[in-house]
Amino acid sequence: MTQMMGMPRVQTCTVTDCGYNHDGCTAFAITISEMNSACDTFAGSGLTGGMGVATAQVGACKRADCTYNKDLECQAPAITVGASADKADCLTYQHS
């Protein structure tokens, strides 16, 4: 049986118009896309979701060119999400 690794935490999310942001990201896990390191989990347009506690983790990262990416999994200790090229981007992304 394979033991699951700890996933990096979404330490900070400053995207206040996301339906998962209630004093922090309350999604169980987020996905970072290939395009602009955008948060694919971003939910706008008046949607509300989440688990009620700001304990989101990075479930998958499609930015294979990031220093912290290994086999499409984030290896950073924690990430920050905020506005950049899109409404919600991984600000921890570093081009390798």
C-alpha cells in the first residue's frame, strides 16, 4: 500500500471574489493550470463553496516548468494565490 504524501498548503489566497475564499481558501484541494499558473479551482460569478475551514491544499499542478513541480505534483512547502495574469494565479510559481 502506498502512503500518501502531504500536499502543499494554500497558505494565503487574496482573491476575495472567489466562492471558495472565506477568510482563506476553503476548497479541499486546488489545481494549478498550465496557462499563467491560474487556479483552475477559482469559482466566480456568485458561486459559494468550500469546507468551511481554510485548509486548502494543492492537489495537482500542470506547470511542468515550475521549479517546485515534480511529476505534475507541487513540492513547495506552501503556496500563495492572488491576482496576476488572471484573477487567481499561483504566485509561488518559479520558472525552472
